Amino acid sequence: MAHSFADAQTQLERQTREIENWWSQPRWKKTKRIYTARDIAARQGSIPIETNNASSLMARKLYALLANHHDRKTVSKTFGALDPVHVTQMAPFLDTVYVSGWQCSSTASTSNEPGPDLADYPMDTVPTKVDHLFKAQRFHDRKQWEERSRCQSQREWNNLGPPIDYLRPIIADADAGHGGITAVFKLTKMFIENGAAGIHMEDQTSTNKKCGHMAGRCVIPVQEHINRLTTVRMCADIMHSDLVLVARTDSEEATLLSSTIDPRDHYFIVGATNPDLQESLSESMDAAILKGHGGKELENLESRWCAKAGLKLFHEAFAEAAQKQKPANSEQLISKFNAQAGPLNGLSLRQMQAIAKKLLGAPIHFDWDLPRVREGLYRYRGGTQSSIMRARAFAPYADLVWMECNSPDYQQAKTFAEGVKAQYPDQWLAYNLSPSFNWNTAMSPMELSSFIDRLGQLGYIWQFITLAGLHTSALAVNTFAKDFSQRGMLSYATTVQQKEIDNNVDIVKHQKWSGAEYIDSLLKLAQGGVSATAAMGVGVTEEQFRENGKL
Ligand SMILES: C[C@](O)(C(=O)O)[C@H](CC(=O)O)C(=O)O
Ligand SMILES: [Mg+2]
């Protein structure tokens, strides 16, 4: 720590200049920051920041490979890895690794309590999985490095086959941030410390978070999510990480919104248009509960209340009022209204009412408080347009944007891409090739085989099957368990071991795969070159896999 004001100023100025220098690189040309380099320097602490920390190196690698895909209109495709086996087997073929919140929720919660993806697992769950996988990647990289450093010639090197890049950048699921701004900060810090190259964050409430393919989703106001994204970048800046940030919007199928504070959301909020309603939905429900009604009766009450309320978006309410009040020129009035108050225009309810009053002579009845659900949330009807609006709002704060959707619909993906690119022509896009969709009924085999490339042409440069790790493991184990129960060792020898050999799957020699030779090399080094206790010496069973004198 500096001992005087002057020393501290000098250090702060030096750190500030270093940060400014860093931010002047082309990597940041599309990034918006609402704070200065000095603000960040002041929060970095007095120990010099390690600018080549592992996460930052991996983030730079990720950014460069995505930039390359963008330039070539190609795609980085990957899937959710469960464990070290997955990352090592993916490494020869796929250039990034995904870490899924859902997979962690159901198989790797740090509380060990499995469950569906409500992100109600402890907040270190996904960062811990990243740590698990990144340590494995680094270990396998070290193992390969040591083996190759023993080569005496190019011929020997070639004999080992092409080297494998185990250090494939990891992009991990940061869900909805697991709390408020301070939680987002701590979560991001854990991801960076554990080696994530990128993370994604979605615009759902963190208290009510659901998997993007489940019902009952509630989004937060646009600005609140921008604050989250800003926090992620701020944390990465403080830690000097080039962390790649993916902003996801769940608004397409969301039915709830937590607050009406942001005018950009007003177009999509559902209100009651019946002026004769006596009480709000929640008052009606509370009264019914007091009378002892429950379950089905309450559901029916809600349906009846909603039917009576005339629930609509404001522009629909306007159209209805125009048709009723001015049938002769309603078409013209409606197009006038829509031209000013479109989904992407961000007009507030007050502004929309003013336009309505001007066109119809009086404001229209529209109340978004009465239909609020009992949890206090507002009713919301999103869609592709709300996703475009949000993606555009998030774009300056994130490297990629992603619209969570309910089916793999090429036309919808095209509309979204064009909508975003109309404002940000070079925007990078991400696509969730989710196993939650039924791919076999969604499209023909021809369409399936070209789906990723066609999306790639639209700008979706990072695409991932979120839960393929889970599904492929389940299928492999189920298939083997069944066959093994019937055919015993014949099953193992022929359907596993021989297949591993035929396909050059390195794990067939799991002693070597696990790093026994590498560990022996440490043992020998520590003992002056020999070790009687080396694990891979005479007597090791892996000798049984020797072929042409080679292991
Ligand atoms: C991507 C996702 O957030 C995940 O946790 O893997 C899930 C999974 C899925 O259903 O594909 C989601 O989309 O919400
Ligand atoms: Mg998730």
C-alpha cells in the first residue's frame, strides 16, 4: 500500500492509464461502459493486478475464435459438459465448452440436493463446476505437454498424432444472477477466479427463475437487466478479465413482469379494459381463500375474473376502442396509433394514453394493477418483438445476445436476427439448440442437418445443445447396463473396450488418461530420476494394451 497521498496518486494514475490502454483495444469497440478507468483502478486494490490471469487468457482466446467465426460466417458449436471425461472427449472436435445451469441443478449442486432448474441451488454451484472442468482441462494440457516435451524429434512428435487443444474456452450459465447487484458481482468474481472464459446472464427475476422452457417465467425491467450486465462487466474490469458476456432474454414466452418502472416494457404489459370491475384479482382471490375455497375453485375464479376483465395490451385496447367509437375510420386511426406506439418505440403508458386521447377524443380504460397476480407481479405478453427490443437494449453491454424461445423455428430466428441487426449490424448472436425441443418432429432430416449452418449465416456464431452431456451419458449408460445385464463381459469387451480401441478413444487406457505417467514423472523428478514406486512400471495392467511395441 502506498504510504503517502502522492504515492497513491501516482499508482492510481499508472493503473488508470493501463486500464485505458486495455480498453482502447479493438476487442472493446462495441462495449459501452458507464464508469471511468479511474473508477475501476480505485477498486482494484494496491496489489498489481495479474493481467494475464487464466480466465483472461481463456476469454481472449474465446473472443478471438468468435471473431473469426463472425468473419467467416461459421459457427462454434458445443454442448453442456458434465465432467472431466466430457471435456477431454469434446476437446478434439469442438472449440468451446458449455456449462449448463440445468445440468448442474440436476447433477452437481454443491448442496448435493438434485432438482429441476430453478437456480435455487447454492450460488457457487455452477462456478464450482467450472473450477472442476477447468482444472481438468489444465491437467490434461500439462499431461500432454510433459509427454511431448520428451520427444527428441519431429518424427517422435508426429508418432503421437496431432496434439489436442484441451484448453477449450468455457462459457457458463450465470442464470439470473442469484440475487441483487452484489450477488451478481460475487457470482461473476467466482466465475472469473475459476477460469470461465464467458458467462451468460438472463433477464428473469432471480427469486422466481425457471428454466427457459418452463411456464411461469417473470422478467425484470429492461434497465434492471442492463444494471446486471454492467455489474458483470464492472467486476470483470476490476479483475482485469476480458470475460465474454452473453445477454439472454427470456421475454419471448414470459407471462409476468416484476415492475412497470421501465417505459420500454409498457407496450407488453397486460391490463384490464372492463371499467365495471369491482375488485382486483388478488382481492377476489383473498376473499375466496378466507371463505375456505382452495385449489381448483381458485383456478376457476381466476379464469372467470380474467375473462370478465377484458385483458389486453394497450395497443389492442386502443384498436378495440377505435372500432367501437369510430368504426368508419378505425383502420386509419389504428395505423396512426401503431406507427407512433410500436413495440420497439419504448413509449410509456402515459405517452400511449396521450396519443389515444388525441386520436379518440378521450383516454381509454386500461388498468394493469387490477390483474396483477397474487405474488404482486404484472401480467406480460412478450414475443419475438419484445426479445428484439430487449436484445437491442442489452447489445451495448454484452458481446452476444440470445433470445430464449419455445421451439427451433428458423423463421423466428431470422426475424430476431434481422431485428437486432437493423440497429447493430455486427451484433454476435447465440442460439440454444435445446433438448427441451422435440427435434424429430420440428423439422425434416434435411433441415436438421443444415440447421446450425443456416443459423450461422444469420449471425448465430455460438450455438450449443445445453443438455447433451446429460442425455448422451444417460443413453450410453442405459444401453450398456441393459446389455451387460444380459451378456456379461462379452458386452463390455465388444461394445465398450473394442469400440474404444477402434475409435481411438484415449480413455481405453484410463491409467494413462488419468495422468499416471505424468504423476510418475513428478515422482521420478523428486527422487533424482528413478522411483521404485512408480505406478506405471513393470506390472501395470495397461501393458495388456500394448500394440506394435507402443502403449
Ligand atoms: C440453457 C439452460 O439455461 C441451461 O441451464 O442449460 C436451460 C436448458 C434448456 O432447457 O435447454 C434453459 O434453456 O433455460
Ligand atoms: Mg440455465
